[in-house]
Amino acid sequence: MCYANVIINVKTRQLDKLFTYAIPPELRGNILAGHRVVVPFGKGQFADGLVWSLTTEKPSFNVKPIVEKLPDDYMLGPTQLYIMQILRKRYAATYQEAYLAVLPSVQKLDKNLLYTVVRPFDDYTIDHIITNRELTELYSQAEIKAKLKAGYLSKQTKFDFKHKNKTVEWVKPLYQDVTEALATIAPRAVKKRRIIKHMAHLQRLPMRDLTAATRATRRDILALVDGGFLAVEEQIENYAISNYTAADSTTQHKPLSAEQQRVVEQYAALNTPRAALLIGVTGSGKTRVYIELAKQALQSGKQVLVLVPEISLTPQLVARFSEQLTTDIGVIHTYIRPADKVNIYQRIKTGDIKVVIGARSAIFAPFKQLGLIVIDEEHEYSYKSETIPRYQAVELALQLAKKLSIDILLGSATPSIQTHHLVDTGSLKALYLKNAFGPAQLSDIKIVDMTALPKDTLLSSLLIDAITACFARREQVILFHNRKGYARSKQCHSCGYVHMCQNCAVPLTVYEGGNQFVCHYCGYREPQLIKCPSCGNQLVEIGFGIEQIQQQLSVLFPTKTFAVVDSDLTHNQAKYIDTLTAFKAGQIDGLIGTQILAKGLDFANVTLVGVILADQLIHMPDYLSSENAYQLLTQVAGRAGRGDKPGVALIQTYQPEHPLFDYVIKRDFDSFIKEEKQLRDIVGYPPYVTLFTVKIQSENKIAAHQQAQRLYAFYDKNFKRNDIDAQVFQPIQPYYARIRHRYRAQLLFKVKKESRSAVLTMLYYGIVQNKYNLVDSKCWVDIDFDG
Ligand code: ADP
Ligand code: ZN
């Protein structure tokens, strides 16, 4: 194996290929697939690369050798390498996109330009190293060029890791006898004597503690090191979960319920690798089952990955896991500090961290020996990546588990139809938890008919009475409404003008009681506007958001406190955790929030849930609309009555007769899903077909339109010509035709399962590689996947 095929981390789609390099003799036998290397790339340049495969075959061209191998700590693991293959095959990712997806951002390399002084000039002596920054501050580009040419300087590219482990310096005494040691130190050296005395009975002490305790400086200590009295060693400071969350001790050592025990046994009895879907009603204690399976995997020396849909859910879940497992838990999410992340990833790689909890991208961690994957709330939309590569984490995990013989358990009260279909086809075994845990009862779900009420009623008297009664019992409420801000938009009463974003073809959302306009797509803000800019008449608010509900509640219940929970709040982790803690402690009486609230929150004192406007969920222009509405209503209703007090969920709607409510009230998931599947089968939607959406964006409206037409014509013709069982539909404009100054167009492909890979290959060559020159340079084109 003298040659390596390397993925180069340089972005260019045309270069979606491997590059061959020679393995120099000193590295031979030491380089494997997954190693990260530095290789020459381009004239006099270097690039960071990943060894993808090895070969003995000598290429016909002259190959250059690998320059450097990065430490084994940074090597990619088996799960990462296999995931890269899936990302390529299933989601049309380029090599580089796949590499960047699995590479933790804290393990990325920084490329620095360095110059070495070869002949002395100005104040510089020979062998002195000058950074690019320093040199460009002092000399012009022309001067630097001249110095290089005349042989004063030589230029190198130096790769260095962006982030490093946090380290601590430990000081250790080397002397046996303190009196003997002091005898050799001058009586005037007061500080040194103090240090020697201080260390006399200690094994070791961090440098910073020693300097503080003895009022000495680092220099004093290093002098004693030179004198042979002390030694200093540097050690990596390990990240500990206790830094992250204080455990709440409610479930400590709680035994499994009989139903939970049965599920654990059923899972253990499955053929390996085990693959199951746990359908457990809200509050049934799915987490307790996950923990039990994690314990078993740990006993057999394997690592465990637990995926959660929302970063905001991790503190609660991590607390529960850390109470019951005696191992360090690696938590991966955006808010962990880089130095800690470096540490976590390294210890996952060595197998020191055995349990990893995180959002979607935690699946890319460099596991040494992954034995179990748990995916909580598997139906959540957040498992789908919104950036390229647009993978679906549940689907990815299932493929990974199958290929590498890893056990997997997906859990939800309301599984996605896509996943549930895998039970029908035999790829997943269904397991059930049908009862809420302990004394908890599933909440009673009731429909509130809004049709007879005055038109802009937000809160029906039924709901207000229920809130009053709930507060009277000193219990808490959760109100759900899926719209952030104060109002959906502002419109002119007389001319119909709607106030839009400057950058997007999107109406601006009204915030702060009407004082702010905000664009949800680009973040653009604008102060309030009272008069219509087009005709001068009054602008009125249309549609209402959670701020308005909070306003009404504060008027109705002036002595109570309410907090708003939406995605803006969850982006501020600390504030979000504070809000939830205050709610748990009873300092807040009610939460009013968007769909964030549906996600796994567990508060025993919440006995009332209100859904302000269910109609808004039912009428989304999307084939997933019923499924999402069912899931959301069931999950939200599941937030009430989780403790020992019974709970009620009130759903306000203008269509009380809608058939969906029947399923929701009865929690008849089986019938709902059966009917929904039949419908999709007939109409041709996932899980029975695959959908690809080709998304086109361009600053030029006509270019976007023509691009869509050109792709449509090409694929339509080629499907027919090659007899491929797939359909491409005439281009459409997405709901919002322009976002951030870019016009958008869209092509939908409906593809029979058998043709999925053939069609994807055609899309890969046509769009990713641009082999047939179909892609206009004025356009961004990418592919989205559904099924
Ligand atoms: P789910 O995720 O299924 O909705 P949870 O895992 O949040 O349910 O559990 C619901 C509640 O029941 C939690 O407060 C949890 O601590 C408690 N619980 C579940 N199983 C047990 C158990 N075996 N012993 C004690 N408490 C449990
Ligand atoms: Zn905008």
C-alpha cells in the first residue's frame, strides 16, 4: 500500500474526486483510511486532506508525497467514514461536503502562512520565523515578493488546530525531607522557603493555586524547578458533566415499572443488531427505558449515543442520565465551549467518554465502539438537516446501525409515518408503552367550538374559566400558539397594502406590542409604521401571536406571572434554562409558547394545556399537514397531568367537526396512521414514493426561472427516454418567491422507491457535477430529499 487516495478540503464542486499521493517510506504502514494528512495541492500550496482509501497501484502520472500525518487523536473513526459514504450515496454530497459534515468544527485546521529568514535583513536574524500578519504590516506585497525572490525569505504554509485542550500545570515536590531542602536555600529567599514549606505535605498542586497560596510568582516556582526541588507537569483538564448541570434527584435509582421492564426484555430478545420503535404515550417514561438499555450497552463495553431533537431539551435529559449512570457523559451542542468540545471529542475517540447526548449532529462524533443509538422524539422535524448535505438523522442512524451492527431504538408517542412504515416492512419491531407512568393519567382532551364567539376572540370563556380554576388549585398552565411575536403582519384597511420585508417577498411580523417589524427569514428590523405608505390610511394588525395572548392574560390575571417561550428564547440557552427552572419552582404560573413547548417538557404541576388556534395547524399547504397537526396536538396535550394530578387539554378551533380531532381525543394513533397511509399510497406521497425537490436561487429573476425550465425539460425527456419510473413536475414558485434578495424556483420529483438511486445518480451528474452544463453560473441549485 504505497499510495493513498485523498479527499482534499478545498471547496469546488467540479473537483468531486479523489487525489492520489505517494506514502513516503517513513509513513508506510502507518497510514490508514481515516487519517488526516497535509498534502501538496496546487503550485507551491498545501491543503488539508483525508485519506479515503489505500492502493498499491501506481498511477500513470507523477504523484507527490504526503507531507505530514496529523496525530491519530484526530483520525476519523469507523462510524464517521461510513456516514460519509451514506452522505454521498443517499444525499448526493460531494467528498468535501461529506468530510466537512463529519469533521467536528473544533478539529478543523487553520492555515497560516509563515516566513523563515534565510539571509539576515533589517533587524531580522537568520532562522527567525515571521508570521504573515507581521510581515504584511511592515512591508508591501512588492517588497515581500522581492525578498522571497532574492533569497532573504522562504515561505511555508503551516497547519495548526484551531482549538486545543485546556491544560493545567501541576507542581510536584521532588525533595524527601523538608528540613534538608530548606537547609540548602538562602534564609533571605523568603518566598522560595514558603513554597518549599507549602509543598512539603502535598503530592501535587495546580500552579495557579500554589502562586496564590504563597504569594509567589510563577518565576519563583520555575527557579525551584531549575534547582531540582520541584517538577512541573502539564495535564489536560477534562471536561466534566458536573460543570454542565446539577442533577435533579427525582428519579434516582427508581426501579422500572412492570411495563417498562417488559419493553426492556422484549428489546433484549430481538435479533441483533436490534432495531425497534418504542411507541410510548406521553409520560410513559420512555427515558427510563433508554437509560436501562444504555446501562446494558455500557456493561458490554460499548458506547451509547442518545439523540434529542432540541438542544434545549438536553439539560433535563442529561440530568436524568447522569443520575443513574456512573460514567462521564459527553454533551454535544453549539453552546459547549470549544476547548471543552476538543476534550469531549478526543475522549469519545479514545473510548473514555461512553455516553454521548446531543442534537442531530452528535451522530458525527468519532466513536470508537458504538453499541447503541437511541433517538428520542424521533418524529421531530429537527432531525432533518437544513443545510447541505440535507440528511435526515433518523434515516442516517438506521443505515449506520444496520451496516455496523449497532443496536438502535427510536422512541416517540407519535412516530412519523415514514418511520412507522418501517414497522410494516419489517425493518423495525414495534414496542409499546401504553400507560402513563405511576399515578399520572393521560390528560383529558376537549374541543372548544369557537364558531359562535365574537370574531377576534383569543381566549374563550371556557378556557378562561379553566385557567381560573387551575390557578385556584395552585397549579400551572401551558398555552400553545404557533406564532411568534405580536401579530402576523400589518395591512392597510382601505387599499390592501401589506408591509413587506426589503430583502424578501415576505410580510414583516409585528413584535413588541406593535412597535417593531421583524422579518423571520433575514432578520431585518424596522420601527413601527402607523400610516399606509401607499394611501396614507390606517394600518391594522392581522393575525395574532403569542405576545398578544400574554397581554390579554396579564390583564385577566394581574397577580399571575406569564413567560413567553419561543425559538428566540431557546437561542439564549441560559435564559431559557432560567425560565424553565423558575417555572418548575412555581415562580411563573403560565408558559405561553410556540411548538418548542411540545418537545418533551416534564412539569408535574401543569394540569391545564390550552391550544389557542388549532385551525392554523390543520391548514398547512403540505402533505405532512395532518401528520404534523396530530403529532403537535398530542404532544402538547401530553404536557398536562404528568404528575399525580389529572390534566386537561382544551383545543380551540373553528372546525370542531374536523375528523382529525376525533383521533386526537381518543389518542387513536393506529387508526389515524392507517387512514393517513392509505391516502398517501393512493395519492403517491412518502413513504410510498421518494420526493426530491430541486431548489434554485438567483439574484436574477429570469435566470432562476430559466434554470428551472431547463432542468425540467432535461429530466422530463431523460426519464421518458430511459424508461425511468419517475415524474418531474412543471417548475413552481415557492410560497415565498424571494428571500434575502434571491429569487427562488423549485422543481418537484416524484420517484418510485426502485428508481431512487437511478434518479439520484442523474441528479448528481446533472446538478452537483454539472456534467451536461445545465447549471447557470448565476444560480445556486441544490437538492432536498424526502424519503
Ligand atoms: P416520556 O418521555 O415517555 O413522555 P418521561 O420519560 O418524561 O416520559 O417520564 C415521565 C415522568 O415519569 C418523569 O417525570 C419521569 O421521571 C417519571 N418516571 C418514568 N419512569 C419512572 C420510573 N421507573 N421511576 C420513577 N419515575 C419514573
Ligand atoms: Zn427578510
